Amino acid sequence: MHMQTQTRPKVLSVLVLEDRIDAASAIQFKERMRDLTQAATSRVVLDLGRVQFLDSSGLGAIVAVRKLLAPDRVLELCALTPTVEKVFRLTRMDTIFTIHPTHAAAVAHASGG
Amino acid sequence: MPPVAEAPVSDRVLHLSFAADPLSVREGLARIMASPGLADLDPGHRASIELVLAEVLNNVTEHAYGAAGATDRIGITLRHVPAGLSCQVVDSGRPMPQGRLPRGALPQAEFPEGGFGWHLIRTLTRDLSYARYDGQNHLGFTIPA
């Protein structure tokens, strides 16, 4: 599971460099996120711009990461592709997560907040 | 194990059989999505097809079979019909609990890590049917165009 991080004051960005988070990779994703966010202090922005497909296992893993970071740190999402957006909308998880249209918008929002 | 027994019965029907484990499911799904009849469908319909099939196939792998054995296989037949894509999925795993399909209510927990699958299947399909005979589960549904 390839991921890339970028650290700014108060925000850690994680870019997923895979085209899917599915049943075959959900556990790896969760474990990588646990490792990568250990040093995070407040906000974590997960950039899903390269992810073309997410199933319910992948969604469950993202929710698990949100739980892992709570209550001191918050997980926000950005750059959802159409299929991924559809999964969030149909499961109403779009009402639980803060979702930004782009990474730039997410960073601007995070640094202002 | 790579998918085998791929048989394009006609250009309207696709049959595949593959091992019931997450990587084989991923590979089988990639084959299905790249097959001639499906590659040209509109992106929204393709998204629904890939999502529903992933959920159904993952359910068979995780729940009907559980810990995968070497002989656990899933058969899937796809047929283009006027209403969309008609799908039949057959496995030899355990029957559905109480012989019925889950309702698919959305989970109410604060951090739900599961329980989304059947909600997605029920939302994106029509004419969902389930039967158990000859020691096999037979799941049928249509994914509307």
C-alpha cells in the first residue's frame, strides 16, 4: 500500500497512491494509516484523489482510522473521485466526515481552523 | 489462483468462476469490468456494477465460506437485459442466516466499521432473489442501467 505524507503546522496530509481500497487491501490501509499518523497532533487530511474504487471494507477501514485518531485528532477527506463519492453518499458517511473538494481547500480550511 | 472457466457464451452473456479469496475476487472483478459488454457502459452504471459485485463477492468470501479453503469457488453469470445487467452468483458455502437475505439497514453506531455492504447492494439493485438448493446459494439481481 503506497502512501505519501506531507507535514504542515497543525495538519498532516496523507495521499493514497493506490487506485483502490478494497477487501484485499483494507487491513493494510488501516495499519499504514496507524503508523503514518502516529506523530499527528491535530488534523489529518486523507487525499483520495487517486483512489478510483472503494468498497464497504475500504469504507470501514477509513471509519476505523477516524476512530483511531479520535478524540484529540480529526480525520478529514479530500478530492473524492465519482465512485468513491457515491459510496460515501449512499452510506450517508458524507454527513459524518468533513469532505473538501481539493487538497488545497482542505489545507486552507485546516490552517484557518 | 487466476480466474478460470471464462466462457463468453455469447456477446450477451459472460460466465466466470474464480477462487473465493480477496485477491481472486479483485482479479475476477477486473476481468468482468474489462469485458467487451461492460467496458462501454456509462461510468455511473459501471460504478454501480463494480460496487455491487464487489460487495456480493466479498460477502461470499467472508461469510459463506469464512476461512478460505483451496476448493472454495464462486460462479458468476452476467447477462445484458433491457433493464440493465442481470447477475447470478452461485457458491457452495454456508446458507444465509435464517435462510434470508439481510435487511441492509444502515449501521447506527458512531464509528460503524461494517454493515454497509447489504445497504449498498439493496440500494443499487432490483429483483433481488435468494435460493438455497443442492447445497448451494443462488443469488440473483439486476443492476439497472
